[in-house]
Amino acid sequence: MTPGARVAAAIAVLDAIIAGAPAERALTNWARGARYAGSGDRAAVRDHVFDALRRLRSCAALGGGEDGRAVMLGSLRSQGIDPEGIFTGAGHAPAPLSEAERRAGRLPTEAEARDLPDWIWPYFEAALGEAAPAAAEALRQRAPVTLRVNVRRITCARAQAELAGEGIATQPVSDINNALQVTNNERKISRSRLYAAGLVELQDASSQAAMEAIDLPAGARVLDFCAGGGGKVLALAARHDGTWFAHDADPHRMADLPARARRAGVAVRLCTMEELAARGPFDAILCDVPCSGSGTWRRAPQARWTLVPERLHDLARLQGEILARAAALLAPEGVLIYTTCSVFVQENEDVIGHFLRENAAFGVSRMRRWPISATGDGFFLAQLRRATWKDGQP
Ligand SMILES: C[S@@+](CC[C@H](N)C(=O)[O-])C[C@H]1O[C@@H](n2cnc3c(N)ncnc32)[C@H](O)[C@@H]1O
């Protein structure tokens, strides 16, 4: 496909998304009807679409409209690319610009340049204070691609060398053991030998740092209560000896977990809620709860435009319920761990505060947040345990 044809495809996909389609489905639908598109074309169209979604408001201002064509026009302008060379009408390129389109477009206002809905900005400011503008700017950029090296099976240096042999360049992430940031050929990772053999996993640097910060009793029976694909439980199992259990309210979300665990050389037992009651209590329970994902919005850029206040409120209620349900499965001296990839106080400190008010026996032994940065996503961790007489508290 020519550069113009790729932009035309991105315009069609953006129109479908703006009309309400989920981004992934819109891309898949386009790819199904575009058998002529090779993997490079599909990747380029995806990049155009995701770049534009990360900057939807500012691109709409620069392009002078809110449909796919105007947004792509604004996106090209924001990258300093002359749209006249793309909007040529030749072959499958978009039709040439009209005089009105040439005149349309203006610099974004301060609010538009943040590329967030207005209602959500106060939540960023409340959570991050002076760091909020830098977080918003980071969410306008592409996300870093980071690997977790399974050091039970390979050293970081060897993993780096083998990946380099496959043309994939990486560099260590400072302060996070076993994390490698991919600096070129990111798309080759899923086809690399190391990935197929479970020697490296894709995992954001902040998630890795949070899993590294968790203290677990030696040989603990650990339950990942919201396991999904199992990224967190596998990261914990790579560092600790224990017995591993996984649960998810939607068992389909765990479909890949057995194969991933096998590749990583870890035994993880998948459990229904009924089985958990029989197998509990657990020494440690991780609740990696569903959340707005506000710390990861550069990876899923549509989410910032579709979140509504009611959903945020519902999420906070669900997060509290999950924590309470998990606490009931915990051994008396057990560790309860709560994580989100959101930066909002309402999904983090407020949920923990509410839980502590309802469960006076618990105290916080660790609470930490990771900012949205060039190396990692926004992430929150709270580690709780029952306060005992031993701690000098009633
Ligand atoms: C943030 S995702 C977990 C990601 C996963 N831990 C990982 O590292 O790949 C949250 C998960 O919680 C699950 N979930 C939602 N409601 C739940 C509930 N009431 N109890 C347990 N899991 C729930 C969702 O199906 C989803 O898979």
C-alpha cells in the first residue's frame, strides 16, 4: 500500500471508531476486507489510528473537524508532514484537500492540547498535582515496550544477546531487575524464540516494579484473585517459591494462562469461586482489580474518550467489593495485595481507605504509586495485613 492508501485506510477505521466501534474491532474489520494489506501495511494503519486516538482533541483542532478525514489531516499536521503529498487522490490515496480544508484548522487550546476529556482533568490534578501535565503529555506518546526476563531460566545478559541475534535491541530499565526495554523491532517479539519458549514475557516496567516490591512469606499459598492472562502471578512466581492459584470472575480471561504458565515452568491451579472456598485460606491474595486503566491510556487510547463518571463510580464500588470478597479467603496472618493501573485517588487510596474503615483489623504495610513515565505506566500498589498485638496495636 502507498503512504496515501494507508492514510485512507486509517481515515475509514477512525470513522468507524468515532461512530462508536471499539478500536480493535474496527481495525480487524478493515483488515478482513483488505486482503492486499501486508503485515507492514496493517502495522502502519494501526499506528496512524492509535497515534490519532492518543491526540484526538488536538488533531481535531488542527484538522478543523471531528471526522476521520479531519482528524488524520490534523495528525499529519501535528507531525510536521505536508498533507498535500498524501491527500493526492492518486490510486487509493484520499481525495485532494478542498480550499476549505486548507484554510480549516487552528492551534489547539490549552485544554485541547492535553488530549483528555475536560471532566477527567480534575481527577488527574487531584491525584498527581504538579505532575499532572507531564502525565497527560506522556499519555499522548506511544508506550514503551518492556520485557520481563524469566531469570529462573535465563540471565538478563543472555536474553539480551539472544534477542540481539534476532535483530531485537533492548536496554535494561534502571532500578527494575530483570526488565528490558525494547528499543527497536518491537513487533518481532511475539515471533522470537525467547518469547515462544517462555524465557521473556511482555510486561510493563511499573507492573514489574510493583510485583518486585511485594513481600511474600516463604513457601506461601498465593491466590491471584483477578488473574486474567496471569501476567502478575507469573511475575510473582518468577521471584518466589510458593503454591500458586488463579481465579477470575470471567474464566475465559484465563484461557491463555495454562500455556503461559507451562512455558514459564510454573504450576498454577485455576479455581472457581466454589473451589477457592475449599482450598482456602490463602497466605497471600493479589487483587489486580478491573479499573479505568488511566495509567495505561497510551496503550488503549480509546478508553480515555469512552470513560464516563458513572463508570468510574461503578468501578470504585466493584473494587471495594472484590477486596472484601478476597479478604474473606485470607489466612489470619495473611497478606492482602491491591493493585490497579489507574492513577486516580478514587480507585486507589479511597478504596483502601474505605476498606480499612470497614475492616478495622487490617493495616497498610506498604503503599506506593508509580507515575506515567517514559519507562512505565501509572500503577498503584497497597499491601495490607491484619494488625496484631505483636505489632503493638490493639
Ligand atoms: C486488570 S485485569 C487483571 C489482569 C491480570 N492480573 C494480568 O496481570 O494479566 C482485571 C481482571 O479482573 C476480573 N474481574 C472482574 N470482576 C471480578 C470479580 N468480581 N472477581 C474476580 N475477578 C474479577 C476481570 O475479568 C479481569 O480479568
